[in-house]
Amino acid sequence: MAFTLDPLPYASDALEPHFDQTTMEIHHGRHHNTYVTNLNNAVAGTPNEGKSLEELVANAGAISPAVRNNGGGHWNHTFFW
């Protein structure tokens, strides 16, 4: 199961004036997307491939830094949206 970037559950300008549309688009479309891409690359061909994000985060001390950092970035951004 590959990790995916879900669409925002609201318009990218919905949080203005607190978060402007450009900031939202950069954080969702670039930063969050990069975490997802790097996480998929980091787990490919390892015992962590196929595990859920919840499983990875629950075992953060037992996974590689690349999986931990990108999985954590994916988790945090998903929580924020």
C-alpha cells in the first residue's frame, strides 16, 4: 500500500486571512507531497513497506530516520489539514 496525498477537505483559500492561499498551496502541494513521495521511497523494499502510517508512527524508535522524518511530516500535515 503506497502512501498518498489526499486532497484538501476545503478550498485552499478557506483559511484566509490566517493562512493565505499561496502558503496553503505550497504546504499541501509541495511540502506535504514531498513527505509522501520520500516516505514511499524510504519504505520501498523494506519490512516497513505495506505498513500503515499509524504502525510506523507507533514504532518511531525502531524505524530508519528517513521513514521517521518523512512519516512524521506526513502525519503532522495530515493532522493539520
